[in-house]
Amino acid sequence: MPRAMRFRTPVLLTLTFLAGCGGGADQDDSRHEVEAEAAAPAPAPATVPLGVEDIERWEKGMAAELAAVRDAGKQLATASTGQDTLAAVMGVQEMTTAAIGARAAGVDLERYNALRSDLSAAVAYLTPHLGGIDTTMLSPDQRDEMRQMNAAQLKQMETRVPPPVVDALRPQAEALRKMNLELAGARLKSAGM
């Protein structure tokens, strides 16, 4: 074999080897991305008990829903066609805004619906004087009975809303209940009811 040929063969083998290795970095990156995705926690299903962090998620979700409802209300007020009116009316519906709330909360729709339902019920039991019974008209015995009934309801919800979550809700319950009632009222107002 001529001397020039002997020199080129190792160089060609080295270049071929290096070219083959160059793709390995991309493959390693892809493999690491797949491994990271597999290691990432799956979204919490609706049946998993709520955590204290879900309170903030719900609050963020409600704020996003409220903004969406108000925007849809503005669109309804300026609607010039039946199509515009229908789109605006659909925009205030819970089935439409729930997805917006879920995105803002950083959870899937199923989880958001579960935390919204359970936390809404919990704050209602913690604040019976808001949006419900006028407790000032009740006797002390009746108020005490109502507190006991609400505590029993919260106890029944323990598998979904554990006591640490209820304890974390207590100082915020009134503000969250008012926000939830404001959202319900905004839906009605924006729909023209």
C-alpha cells in the first residue's frame, strides 16, 4: 500500500468515528429529555386529597376566571351580531372559564374542578354568614348548632380536604368566599341576568 494511502486511512477512520460521535451528543440530550419527562411528576388526579398549595392555585384560577368573565361581559355589551352575542354568553359560562382557571392554577382541568369544588364547599362551611344564612338573626344556641353542623361537614370532607388544608383556609376563608361569590355574581351580570 502506498504511503499516502496508509496516512489517509487512519484519518478517514478518525473522521468517520468523530462524525458518528457528534450525533451522540444530540442523542444523549434527547435521552436526557425523555428521562426528565418520565421523572416529572404526573398531574395530580382529582381523587388525590388537596394540599395547602392548592389554596393558592384556586385563588389564581378564580382570578383568571373572573377576568375572563368580565372580558366576556364587555364583549356582550358591544356585540353587534348574534354570533358575537353567543360567543360572549358562552364566554361567561363555567364550562368555558374553568379551562382558563386551570391554566392559571397550573393544573389540569379535572384537578382544577376538584379543588375548586372542594375548596369552595370548605370556605362556605367556614363562613356561613357570607352568601347564606343571616347568622345575626339566630339565637346563640342556633349559631352553636350551625357551627357544629359545619364542623361535621368539614369532618366528612377530610379525605379530600385534610385538616391542615382547612387550618390554612381559616384565615383566608372570608376573602376567598367573597371572591367566589363575586365570580358567581359576575357570571350573572355579564350574561345580562
